Amino acid sequence: MTAGPDLDALVAELVDRVLDDPTGALGPSVYETARLVSLAPWLDGDTARVRHLLDEQRPDGSWAGPGGYALVPTLSATEALLAVLGREGGTPPLPRAGLAEAARRGLAAAAALVARPVPSTVVFFMLIPALVESVNARLAFLGDAAQPLALPAGLTDDALRALRGGAWRNPLAGHYLEIVGPAAVGAPEMEPVDGVVGCSAAATAAWLGPCEPADSTHPSLRFLRRAQEQGGGRVAAMTSLVFYERAWIAGNLATAGVPREVLAPLLKELPGDVGRSGAPTAPGFAYEAETSAIVLAALAHLGAAQEPAYLWQYDAGSHFMSTIPEHEPSTTTNAHILEALGCHLADDPVDADRYRDAVARIATWLRDRRHPDGSWSDKWHASPYFATMRCALALHRYAGADTADALRGSVAWLLEQQREDGSWGRWGGTAEETAYAVRTLLELAADTPSKETAEAVKQGCTFLLEHGLNVERHPPLWIGKELYAPAHLVRAAVLGALLAAR
């Protein structure tokens, strides 16, 4: 690579930013902002939130997206506008005619979207029925001509009914407490952490209830006021992903050659006994296998390894689960667990046979889920380049020669998918996806380098240097209740690819 920016200084700057900001630097969320409009009209910034929804509506009437990923935010925003139109005892914060027209356009867009295949987002099989139910209950505010929405093909409200019938008394449900209904208000099972329920502004508002708390110093009220003030009324998809973020960045950059002492500060506030007790994405989230494995792998890469005994409870036989219970298994969670187990095996543990057997089972499961073109996909990220990097590198590092043929196919797929400008991307070339492709090619092709691979990496790095280092807002590709973009993680991916290339 030719002389360019001081990558080491940029890494140090990123570490400082991450330590200063536990929020993940997420942009505003249409879904969460709209839930506050509907659930907490008493909260400061209401007019700004409603205006944000109007400003963010697309010409076709939808919000966010792309494609089927627009359904959940479109339903949320449409329901919120209908809620504003139906408020009693006052006037809407903005002209009624404009609100009604935006709601009609949103309803039409939602009707078109429910007729299409629905991509997997966080508990979409409950969020969508809950939002459709609420939209349909408010259609009178648009007049007799408004037609109720149907559920997407194959989707029922069975899981939502089970949730509301008592299944919500599970730590996992804290993150989407807003769809539980009246039982959520003040529920002792969902005690806030630092004022926040489930790392979600919407869940926190649902827990507080429809009336402003009489105690103006209530921690949850203070949190919501602070969050909306920081976003000018808008709020982010999550309030924090601090443990996941710090461990992900530490592991990504450590394997790209960043010295341990530079990354060590990222580990200081991680949970202390992850090997036995696990870790959540952030305080207030449920404990799960995905973050636990990422933290364990990062600790191992930085010389502070722990035995990953906590992960055994997620062993489902052929693969490992992300959560208990789990609706759909994750390829990248299994890749992260494969990495954590593989790191432990490198220390020659006394129970090596048990870990070696689990590594072999996960590797077989991952190979079986590789698409015929050589790529992988996953429920936590919309881009196949993310899933392919995570799965391919874990297999390459820890699954041995049995994966060689499969990974050659992945290299061929990456070479075929590169765009003319040197980038990669599912919907358009992005710095994030280009970083994943470059990183994958660098490692998979290291043993059998070729001119074609070297040229692809060179072009990819040129794109990253020109387009990846000064981007403040990245296209949202990470999957939550809707797509979101964790800016610190994306920047770490870009720096990791450039450092690995260097």
C-alpha cells in the first residue's frame, strides 16, 4: 500500500471515542422514535419527533428500508401518526391535514409491503402483528375509506398472544416490552437498569406507562428526557451495545495486528467472569451466547483467556443457539462460538476432546449452511459479506483442512461480486461491506496468493481510503427491530481491513 493516513493514530482515536461513548454512535431510529410518539406524548420533544417522521417519509409513503426491511418502521410510523390524529383533549402538534395525508400514504405503503416476503428482523413475527393490530384499531381517524391491513402470508398472531399471555416474563422480552400491552406498565420483572428497560427507549416508555410520572426525578424519566434531547426529539435503535461493541472491536483489531496494549482499555469494563457467567450486549440486555462468545474470543486474542464453559448451555446438538429460547439459529453466532472454542483449544485444555467435538459439529453445520455460490447469510446482519467473513474466517482458523474446498468457493464468489469502483455491497457499494470482503480475501488467499486476489484487495483498499475513513453516517445494515448502523463498529471494520492489508 502507498503512504496514506496514519492508521495507528486513527485506531487510537477510535478507542478513545468508544471509551467516551457507550451508545455505539447509532443514528436515529424511525421505529423507536415513532413508538415514543405513540406511547409517550407527554415526553419533551414530541413535536420534533412527529416532524422527524414527516420529514423521513419517502415518496412512496414508506420509511427506512430498503425493500421488505421497510415494513416494521413503516408500520411503526404510520401507527404513530394515527395515534397523534386520535389524541383527545388537544390539538395535534402539526397541521392535521398534513398528518392525515402522511398516514394515508404510510398505510398504502404498508399494504404493499405486507404483500411481499418479510425479512427476518428481531421478533418480527410478534412486532408486525402487534403493529398491524394497533394500526387497524386506529383507522377510524382516517375515515371510512381506510382499509385494514392483513398480516403477511404465513404470519399469525399466535406468538404475540403467547407473549401477552405471560411469556413476556423472560429477560429477552425486555428489549421489546412495548408490544406487551398494559401488563408491562411498572412490571417488577423488568426493573430498569440505570433507568433503562431492555436498552430501548420504546420499552422504557412502555414500562413507565401512558401518563407522565409524578416524580420528575424518576431515573427512567430522566433517561428518556436525556435521550430525546441528545437526538433533537429522536432516539436511537438501542441505548447501548457497550459490551458487544468493545469486544467486537478489540477482537477485530487484534487479529489485524493492533498491539494488545492499544486495545487493552476496551476490556477494562467488560463483565469479569464471562467464561462462567456470560455477558449481555450491554447492561439491561439479556445474557446470550452471541456477545458472550465475542467477549471470550476478544479476551483470548488479548492474552486474557477464560474457559468458555458458559457456552455449553446453548449446545443444541448440531449447532449452538444464540438465546434460550430461540426462534431461528444464527450462522454468525455459531462462527463466534467456533472462534471462542477454537481459542480455548489452542491452550491445550484437559477437556480438549469435548471442545474438539463441538468445533467439528459447528464446522459441519456452518459448511452445510453455505449457499451454493459460496456465501453465507445471517439474521443479525443484512449483508452476506458480513456473514461470509465471520463464517469463513472462523472455519479457516479453527476447522482445519476439511473446509478448504468450501472456502475456495467463497473466494471465487467474492472476486465475482466486486464492483467496478473496487467496492462490494448488497444494494450498493459500501465501505463496511468492502472492509469485510477485503479482510476475508486477505486471510483466505494468504496460503495461495494470486494476481487476481491481490488486485481485488488493492482496489478494495483504494475504495476504503477514498470513501471509508471520513463517513459519519453509514448505510444501516445491522439487524435489530429495524436496520441500524453502529458507526464505531463500522469504522473498526474499515481500519481492520486496511491494517491487515498493510
